[in-house]
Amino acid sequence: MRLTCIPISLCLAIVLALAACASAEEKKGEWKPLMDGKTMAGWHPVGDGQWTVEDGAFVGRANNEKLYGLLFSDKTFKDFTVRFKFKCLSGDSGFYIRTEFKEPDKANGLQVQVGRLKSGVGGIYESYGRAWVDKPTDEEEKSYTRDDQWNEMVIDAHGGNVTVTVNGIKSAELKDDPAQQEGHFALQMHANCVMHVIFKDIEIKQ
């Protein structure tokens, strides 16, 4: 039987190519920060209320303002997993995905509820559209929401499939959803509320 020898140079090229692919895949799966903890670089506020950076976090405060207070990402995103920590001390907040801004204070798209117990924390609401599309019961919400403490939320959105977990427990899910497939992230302060909400450690994996 005749054996075919593979040149060393070809073997080396194959090894290097495989290593490059593995490196690319590894980088592709890395978490990347969407805030620097010092400035609002990459984000811009619209509407009422005030957004500041304090102790490495975005802090939103408002006092029964007429307009919503929103902090929009400069970039748009399509398929991703985003995670962050939040603490809602008063008011009604949310984290928008794939949203678009419309004057003077509208964020059109899917909003994942951020707030206090019995507000639907972790549920998915379509603003200026279908309203609640998946809302947890009070008992479900109570099993994972911690008032006045840090909570971690993870939102996985690929195509029409969206899954939300809060503190490691699945809180909402959509399958083959027809909502728009690309847009901005936005942090919300609800109008006509005394607001104090904090977001930190916002990271994305694409």
C-alpha cells in the first residue's frame, strides 16, 4: 500500500488556520462592556429627568416629569445576549431592545420590565404596540425579584426568539416573534413617577 506524505508546510498551514478559527470563535463569544463606568460614552439621553454616572453605574432620577426619560445606546444591535445589573428604588423602569426613537420621548419596540415587585419585573412589553406579550404572575415574579437589592437580568435575542432571565430564573420568553429585528438599547424612566433607578455592568455578547 502506498502512503502519501503531506508536506510539513501544509500541515503547519492547517494547524494555523484551525487556531485562527478557534481564536475567532473565542473572541466572538466574549462579553464586551457597553459602558465605561465613568462617562456616558456610547449613550445619549432624551426626554425629561436626569441621567448621571455614579460609582460606575447609570443613575436615573425624575420627579413626576411630563416626558419619559430615556438613555439610548448610540449603536443598534440585532442578534445578541445582553446582561446587566439593576436596582429600582422607586418608580417604573425598563430595558428596551431593538427599539427606535420617535420624538419627543417614544421608544418603539420591546421593553423588558425593570421595577419593583408586582410591576411585572422580567416581563416583555411592546411599547406603542401589543402591550404585554409575556408577563409573569405575581408569584413567579416574587420568586426571583429582590426589591432594594441588585438584580441581574440577561436578555437573549436571536431572530424572533427572545428569552429573559432574572437572577438565574426564566421570567419571559417569545418564539418566532414578529417585532422588528434590529434597533437600539434604551434605559427607561417612566413619566409621571418619582424615579430612582440604577443600571450597571451592562455587557453584550454577539
